[in-house]
Amino acid sequence: MGRNSKKSKRQSAAASVAPKDSDGRGWGFQQIGLESYCFLAVCVLSQAVTILITWPAWQVREFPPNLPWIAMTPQVSTGFLLLVTLAFVLVSPRKHGMVGFLIALTLAIGMDQFRCQPQVIAISFMMAACVWLPARRLCVWFLISMWLWAGIHKLISTEWFTHISYHLLSQTPVNPKGVYRGFALLVGMGEIVLAISAWCRPRQVMLGCIGLHCGIVVFLLSIGWNVSVVPWNLCTAIVGAWLLRHANTKGPDQLQSSLVFPNSPVPRGLVVAMLIVPVGMYWGVIRHCFAHALYSGNLPLALASNAEGVETLEVWDDIQFPFPNVQNSYRDYFVLTGSVGDKLHIRDPRWGVSSHYYQINSQKKLEELTPDQFFQINSSGIIGYALDDPVSIFHLVRQNTQLLKRSEESGVYAIEFSPEHFSIDLLRHLAGLPNLEEIQLAGCAIGDDDLHHLAGLSRLIGLGLNRTQVSKEGLKQLVDLPKLELIYHNDTAVKKTELRPLKTDVSD
């Protein structure tokens, strides 16, 4: 009798903590309950503020032009429609409002790829979680997947551990030297720990959820960057903590219980998909906005070359959204905005996706080129410029190398190493400078065995080897460089006559 009494008390206690699902009658909070309605209002407000911050993105635009998923899709401004449907969500969340908003949002995103952004998608998921109980249970797993993969993407990203973390810290009073790697590791590990803890003890990590996302808000506001994600993070801090508090856990002790993994086939399949699908980003089959790649930097970038010069395909200042960072989006945008003869380089650091070189042919179609074709002058008089590897630039700059560009956005064409700060390891970063034409290594501690680092520099024209230990035997490694014309070699063991068999013009 006593044992059954204790069991019934535990069940009644669990029932008092579990969220109650309304019968959907009436209007407003009567359809979903007052508690759920209050958190729905937070989501609606966050989504509305996000739309207002990024208002140009939801209109028909001249620049950047709307980028439809399917060519010739009709364009309609959707900002006002979305705000109206958001207001109606509060009037009739379960009967018509939520469905109406999701339809309007789907149509808006279908008209323009720029609108497919993680903050818009995540807030919409949390809105659905406030309206429908099945979505509420799935949304907890969505948050776990988001934290887990946001951390994983960072921990395996060279970009995150170099120029991104360094740049973020450099905009604060903290001196990034010596601490930027620790900062990068701390952020990535913190997100993963939060995800695992939310799985094992969801009710105990409510403060962790609030702390992480409020910390992100404070950091972004302090450096004045990417304001469009501030409402999303505030919403996640508030609504995410509420979802964790009402998470469906197993065991009588709510604080010491782990999250219940769904038993039904459909919810279980959805949860498994949320946990494993983000890895598809590294093979280009999943967009980064669905893979939780947040600030990690391991995404493609694109540079267009035209008659006016070069242009990085980025639109932050115009619509307050970043470019979708998807190869198909870059190609679609380039064809939409470019002219015949214009060239495009897409640099992709992901291991399962290749970088590409293109030009627009006379039929206004995209034509893929080899690297050699890309760098040659075409019939329109345009030379292609490729994107430099930002990680290579980061390491080279930190060792006091001098990098020269013909314009701010064009690639590095010349580099001079400082003998006092030179190390052989720096030479491996030259492979990340595809536009490189001139290298000055005068006085540097370099020998024959080190020249293999230059073997792939197909655009190299001039090489300075004064006061080095390079000999004729070492220079044989450079004989296949197609553009190499001048080798400056004073004060080395190599004589001019010894270089003539290499078919290289040598100057003092």
C-alpha cells in the first residue's frame, strides 16, 4: 500500500510538471494555454524584430537582386504579409495562425534564397513548439542538434581556430595574441557539453542555455556585428530554457532524469535525422542553415572577376543577411548579375566538395574552366582572379611577411619574407595563394630541399633567392613552373651559366 502510494505521488508530481495540451477551442491563449501562449508571444516578437532588422531582404530588390530557387519565379514583397500572419498567430495560434504563417514563410523563402537563414528557421521551429505538443518534444532535440553541431563544426574548422576567433577577439578589449586558440576551443567545447548535458539532464542545464545565448547577445552587441541574430539568441535563451524545463524525461526524479528518446517510428526517425543530417554539409548535400554551421567558417566563398575588377560575393550591408554560402547560390547569383566573359572562382574548404572555376560564355551560360584557362585573358579581355586561403593569409601576416595586392579584394600577387621571422613551415602556406606571381626570399634560411613547396605555383613569374643556400640542383625542382621567368640569385652558390639548361631567364 505504501509503495503504491509513493508511486502515485511520483506520477502526480510528474504530471504537475509536464506541459498541458489545450483542446484548441476559443481564441488566443485559450487554444494553447496561457503559459504556452506567453512563450509563443516571445517567439512572435523575436521573429517580427528579425524581419524588421532585415526588412530589405523580404522585398523585391534591385540590389542584391532576389535570388529564386527556380528561374523566372514571380517576385512579390513579403515583409508586410509576414508581419500580418505573425499577428494572426497570436489571434488563432492553433486553428489557422501558425499554419498561415508557415505557408507565408515558405512562399517568401521560395522566392529568394537569401531568406533561407538559420535564425528565421529556428525561431519558426520554436513557434511551432509553443503551439503543438509533438513539435515541442522535437524542438528539444532540435536545440540539442544545434548546440552539438555548432560545436563540432567549430572544433574541426581551421578557419575558426585561426582568423575567425582572432578577428572576433580583436574587436574587444582583450588582446587576442596567445588566447584566441583557447577562446576558440572553449566556445566549441562549451556548445558540445551543453548539448550532451541537455540530453542527459535537460532540467539541469536551463541556466546553461540562458547563459550561452545571453552571452552571445552581449558579445555581438559589444562588437556591433550581425544584429539580425540577436532576437534569435534572446528567444532561444527564454523559450529554450522553458522547453528544457518541460522536456519529456524518464524516471521519477525529474532533475536526475535523461531525455526520453522517441519510441514511435516517425518521431524517432526525425530525431535521428536531426542528429546526423548536418554531416551532409561536408559533401554539399545539406545547406549550412540546416546543418547549424554557426560562425565556424568552413563554408565556400566566391570571387567574381569582371571588366571593372573583382568583387567578393557578399551582401551583408545591403540586406543584413550573409550570402547563403552555398555553391549553387553563388552560381545562380553570378549568372543573374554577370556579363558574358565574367569569371567566378568558388573556393570550398570542405573535404567532400571541390573548388571550381567558371566563366559566362556567349550563350549566357555558366562554363567550367580549368585553372590554367581561368587565369588566361579571354575574348572579353578579362583575367580571372582566385580567392586566397584566409588561413594561409593569417599565418603569413602574423610572421611579418609583406603581402602585396593590386586592389583590396584581389588576391596576393607578391610576397616578401622577413629573414628574421622566416621558417620553412611558412612555405606550405604559399599553396593557398593561387594568384602569386612574385616571391622574395632574399636572406632567408632556405635550401634546396625546401623548394618543393614552390612546385605547384603555376603563376609564379619572379623568384628572389639572393643570399640563400639554394644551388642548381635545388632549382631543378622549379623547371616545370610554366610562367617562371626571372630568378635573382646574387651571393648564392648558383652561377648564371649553370641555370641556362633550366630554360630560365636569370637577372642579377
